[in-house]
Amino acid sequence: MVDIKLVDRIRKSRGISKMEFYKLIGMSSTGYNQMFENNSMKIATLERIAEVLNVSATDLLAESVVSEPLENYSKDGLSHADLVRENLFLLKESNKLKDEIIKLQKEIASLKEGAPAAKKNKNN
């Protein structure tokens, strides 16, 4: 979940007032605060907030995961945001590979089912 304090810090650094920010993201102040209180932010809202703040949604999520700002966090020369981006990329790639494996398994099963019929046709 995105940290409301992080969003406020970035918003202030961009010189955007709260009221202007609520208008830009298309929410009321009550709806905005309830969203954070209930941990009910939708992906589309996250993307809109990131767009308004001119940051990536991944960076908002990544920086919210650590208790200190990303610029102060580094492991093996990679920031936490870099590691999160890499993990998201790898997850997407693994899902693509999984889908490809399932597709190939179905093709193999289909070929195995058709193989006896093909042999019978050759023998006739």
C-alpha cells in the first residue's frame, strides 16, 4: 500500500495544494482519506496519483515498502525501487513463460491424441 505521508511529501515538493491535488486525481478529500484508511486504493487510482505527481506507480509502491527514503537505501548498488521493478519484470516474464508452457502442453496433448489416428491412416 502507498504511504499517505509519502504522497503528501511528493505533492508538497511539486507545489500542489491539497485541493488542487484532489481535483487532479478526481477525488474528494473524504474519499481520498477513506481510501488510505481502508487500504482500498485501486490500481487506476494509484496510476493517476503517480501521473499527477510525475513519478512511477512502482516507485510509489517501492518507496512505501521501506521506512526510509529510497535515496538512502541501496543494496549492491541497486535501490529498493530498482529491485522492485526487476521483481515485477521477472514476475511478468515468468507468467508469460508459464502461459507458453501451458500452450505447448496442450499442443503436445493434442498431437498425442491425433497420433494413433495418423498411424491407422498410414496403415490403411
